[in-house]
Amino acid sequence: MINSQDNRISPVTVKTFSDLDFKEREHLQEWQANQPSALGDELLITQKKFKAPLQNSGSKLKTQGL
């Protein structure tokens, strides 16, 4: 953490995605689809996973980055 007023830094608390209750489908795939450059490398999104409607238990698509 940076305190620019006092010109000091302090360690930040490390948290995992699990600690923050982030889920692959609900969060990570959406972030990747909406802002692929945030991961630092150019990505080509070839598929996106969708939840199947309740009345249809058909196949699901997945997000994949290349």
C-alpha cells in the first residue's frame, strides 16, 4: 500500500480468488471476455461458456484464450 502523503509504503494482505469468493465462470471468464488486455498478453477468445437454460440440459460453451 502506498501512502503518498507520508511517502511510505506498507505490505498489502495477500488474498486468493477463493478468499474473495471469485468464481471462474462468474468472474474470471467475464473479466477475460470484457478486458483481455488486462492479462498482459494478447488473447484471442474463441469460445464463451454459457449457462444452459433450465429446460435445456444441452452442451455448454467455454471461454478459451489463445
